[in-house]
Amino acid sequence: MTRSGGRGPRRWIRWWRRQSLRTRMTVIAATAIAVSVFVSFQVASELMDRKLRATAADQLHADSRVLATNAERAGLAQVPLPPYPGSGRLVRVILPDGSTRTPAGQPALPPVSEDARRVAQGAATDLLESTDWDDGYRVYTLRVGDGAVQVADLADDSPINEFGFGMLLIGLFCVAGGALVGRAVARTGLAPIDRLTAAAVHVAQTRDLDADIPNEGGGEIRRLTQSINDMLAALRDSRQAQRLLAEDAAHELKTPLTSLRLNVELLIRLDRRGTMDSALPAESRTRLLHDLGAQVAELSTLAAELTDLARGDISDENTELIDLADVVVAAATRARSRMPDIEVTLDVSSVWVSGRPAALQRAVLNLIDNAGKWSPADRPVQVRLFAEGAWAVLEVDDAGPGIDAADVPRVFDRFYRADSARASPGSGLGLSIVQRVVDAHGGRVTVARSARGGALLQVGLPAASPPTASEWLTAGEDTAVR
């Protein structure tokens, strides 16, 4: 029983959710008007009923006093009672002995009640009685001498019925009109949303992100339109960035791929002719193989940097409270293994930051790699880390030729390489990745000329408070569990 009883509401809820917003607004408007009409009918009917009752009671009072005056003059037994005319009020005289007198031809009234007899006996001066309103009488009893007179009328609810029928017609008309008005209001109010929907469908079908949606309407509609236009602008920028990334990647990949293809074709051609040893001495062959290895390594590095740069986020890892000194030391260790001929000196202090360790290590490694490409073998790359106010400051200092002032504004652009750097290995993506990682951590990165004549790249990250002893203990327990 309970399960079947709950199906009705659930079915109604599912039906309601499937309806359009126009249908919902139409139903809500019609329902609100229907409820308003029903409540108004109930209130008006009650007020009208009370008014009719009061008016009928006043008329009975007046008629009974006229009859009582006549009875006092002529006596209850002799007061004239004209024949009943066929309509109107009904009268009855209660004599002292309890008997009654009624006009000739008058319909029979209900028997005299006990309360009315007590009035005739002097227990009270008057009494208003009423049987069922639909088919009964209202009887007013007034004591006169040793008896009483009664005036009655038949309850008539035809005015209420006529009023109810009129209200029903008005209510149906109002509900129909409300439904039409609700439909019109819904159509007018949702017209901007229809246009937004059409524009969104057009964008989905044509992939055209260039046309802005007209900002019509006000309030929520205007904010919705502006939000969609902002979203389209962001999509345009994203598509433009993807196009530029693809074009730049194709351009950067073309040079090492061409060189690699030519060297491989040369080896294949010599091998097919069987003249490898005579045409390519061992020293030249070794140099060519080294070139091939370097070109493959360059392509691998470029592919990795492109993959990292094209990702929508910095990393899937969570933000942690970390000691930036540990990150810098780990990056320097990796840099020394990749560039054994370059010395890297560290001067680091413990500075805590909130960040992603792997992403920060990649950024520091890129800074050291960039400095190592330009620093002479006998001049070390200096890496310094210290706290300065609310910032953790990392400086990477090389003794190379430095960066020209004309190149400084574009040094962090993707694939940008200064004219003096085009002959050196690299993809032009390392510093761009550095800036993206630093920006994602709410920091800043700048470039200046070092006191040693080279480039000084400085990174500032918001510092954080070191962990408490309890946090250290918790972190140690987590590490032990893992």
C-alpha cells in the first residue's frame, strides 16, 4: 500500500521535470489564479451568507414586533390573522394553554420547540431558531402577554447558488485567461534564452566561435549572455593558442627532423653502395653518429616540453607544504648529471612554500639548464635561495654573454630564441614553462644582467609558515604507512 501510494507523487514529479519551462510557467500561472479565485469565492460566500442571515433576522424581528403590537391590542386569541397569500413570511400565535393559531392556507410549520414554549411561559423574552439552512425554517419567537407570537421564513439559498455559479464562470474565465497570459509572459521572457540557445546550437554545428551573441535583456539574462560571450572569447583564445602552438611546434620540429633525415639518408645510401668504410672514415662516422644522437635527444626534449606545455594544468599532483631548498637541491643534482662539464654551486636556505614539488623542480631544472648552456666551463652556475619578507626568492646566475635588452621582453615567449642563440641547442620552451609554473603558484619571474656579466633570472614565490611539530609527526606517520 505504501509503495503504490508513493508512485503517484513520483510519477507527477517525473512528468513535471519533463515539461518545458513555458509549460511550467503556464501551469503555475493558471494554478495560482485558480487558487486565488477559489479562496476569494470561499471568503465572499461566507460574507454573503452572514449578510443574508443578518438581513433575514432583522426582517423577522420587525415583522414579529408588528404582530406582537396587534396581539397586545386585540389579545392573542382574537388578533386577526389574514389568510396566507401563497408566499412570504409565516406566522403562528402560541396561546397560554400551549395551543397555536395559524392563518388559513398557510403551510405547516415545524412543531413548537421546547425552547419556544419556555419563551411563551416567560422564561425568556425572545428566541431565534434555525433548522438546516438548505431546506429548513428560521423561526423568531417573541413573548406577548401570557403567550408568544412566531414569525418564520423558509431558508432560501438560491442567492448563494447563483453567486457560486457566477463565481465558477468567472473563475474558469480567469484560469483560461491566466494560462494564456502565463504562456505569453513565458514566451516573451524566454525569448532571449531562445536566442541564446539558437546561438549555442549554431556554434556547436558550425564550430564558429567568432560571432558574439547580442547582449539583450537585463538582469539575469544580461549576465547569462555576457557569461556565454566570455566563454566564447576564452574558447577563441584557446583555439588561437592551440593553432599557434601547432604552427610553432611544426616549425621547430622541421629543422632537427630535416637534419636527422639527411644524416640517416646519407648512412643508408653509403650502406647500400657498400662504400661506408671508404667514403666515411671512422672519425667522421663517429662524429655523424654523435650528431644523430644529439638530434634524437633534442627531438625527445622538444617533444617532452611540447607535451608539458600543451597540458591544460601544471600537474595532477596536489599542492603540498614543501621546503623549497629540497626542491632546488634535487633539481641541481639532476642538472649536474645532465651537464657534467658545468659546475653548479648552491647557496640555499630553508624556505617553505605551498606548491607542487614536481612542477617546481621542473622549473628550477629548466633555469639551471638554461644557465648551463651559456656559462663557460670554468665559471660555475650560481644558485641562491633565501627569504625576503613574505617571499621565497630563487636566483640563478650565469657568467655567459647575458641577454640583450631588446630580447628581454620576449625571453619567456614560447619558441622564442634570440639571434645569438639560434645556433645553440634548445627549443625555446624552457623559460616559457618556467613562467607558467611560477604564475600557477602565484609568483613572479624576472630577468636582469648579472654582476658577472651574464643573465640573472630571479623567481619569487609566496612563502609559507613552516609546519608545526605535530604536522611533522603526522607527515612522518603517513610516510611510514606508505
